[in-house]
Amino acid sequence: MSCVSSYKLMRKALREGYAVPAFNIDNLESAIAAAEVMKETKKPLIIQTIPRTLAYGGMSVYPTMMRSLTIGCDDVDYAMHLDHGSSKELAEKCINCGFSSVMFDGSSLPFNENAAKTKEVADMAIPLGVSVEGELGTIGGKEEGDTDLEASYTKVSEAVDFCEITGVSTLAIGVGTAHGVYKGEPKINIKRIEEIHAAIATPLVLHGASGLSDEVLRDCIRAGISKINFATELRQAYTNGIKLGMQQNPDVFDPKIYMRVAIDEIKKVMLEKINICYS
């Protein structure tokens, strides 16, 4: 397998009408699950980590794990992506550690400040062959929590201006999704995806997809989404898998035995999402 930019994978997805699943990994078990499903399905994936994960496990650990786990499988590519990066400095450090794609999330900033800081990251990373994801509009909730924060839709005119100013490779948009666990029925603005897709050539990213129905995910892809992020459902599968593994093996104290159950539970979710995104 080759580690390539997210933009390379998403550009092909945009042409051919599917979306690349982007899976957040937190540890060795989720990395093993991602590597195994790529080998089994031969489908490209975007593997990503948030800053809190990098602080937990070490910045160079995650790209190193993926390189090691994918040795000997040369028939499918993947991207190693920084999700919700908070600064140019963090992006540079990740690139130096082997990330092929970075995100600068300035969505909480005023438009001009978001555009200026995103442009700084793009000007630094893109000449190195590293793709840059920006974010415009508000995606509710947070990566490891509930969905109390309201989402706000990305404006079409601002998406056009933002992409022209920043030269960003890909764009995450706010269309009613939220991070974390949905407390009610999310209302996704499919029409807004279609409008932004028609207005810009930049591949579009959907955050906060855990918990959305298969039908809604397919509608988002048809409307123009080229990358879909999944994190919460994978963490839930991992946690439930550990519990199940311990229930099945109550006298076992070797984590390699019950963690295998957790890996398989993560894989089940990944395979479901791959089938949706590539169908």
C-alpha cells in the first residue's frame, strides 16, 4: 500500500460518484482493523487522528503503525490525515512525521481569519504534496462528546470565496451534521450539499456521520460528498468489543485474546461503511 494524499483519493471519488470513508483510529487495535479491511476489500481509506489522540499515543506512532501494518500489500492506497488540526505548527509536525494530509479547522473563527490561517497551512503543505482540508460553517457537537452545540449551514457564496482565497484541497461543510452521539433525528440539508457542489470544484467532506442512516449517507454522496468521516461508531464498537471479549473469556488475562474481539467489532462497522460509501 502507498500512503497518498486525501485529495488524490477524493478526486477519483468525485469523478466516479462515490465517497472515501475516513476512519479515526485511536490505538493499535483500530489501526489493525483498518489495515485488515483494506487488505480484504482492496478499497482505499483515509485513516485519521485528532490532536487529542496524537497527545495520547505520540504523533509519529500512528503513521508508523499504518506503514508497518500495510507492508506487503501494494494494490490499494490510503491516506494518513490529521483531523481537526488546530494550528500551522501542528500541521508541520504531522507532515514531518509522515502524514500525507492535514486539516486546519478554523470554523470557529470569523470568516477572514479562518481563510487567512487556512491559506497559511495550504501554502506550506500543498507544495510538499500534502493535501489540506479546510472547514467552513459549524459542525455541531465535538469529537468526543454529545451534540449540544448547534450546527450552522455553510453559505454557498462563502464556500466559493473561501476556496478561491485559500486554495484549499478539500472542504468540510456544515449541513446539519454533528460530532458525537445524536440525541435526536438529525436534519441534513441535502440541497445545500448540491448547491455547494455545483458552485465549486473542490471535493467536499462530511463530518459527524456516525449515527446517520444508510439512506441519508447515500443521499449525501449523490449530492456531491467525496469523503465521509466516522469516529464515534468505531469507538463504540471498540468499547463494546472489549466487554464482549471479556464476557466470552472471563478467566483470560491475556489482552491479545479479548482485544481480538474488539478488533473484529471495529471491522464490522468499517465494512458496513465501506459498503455504503463505495456502493
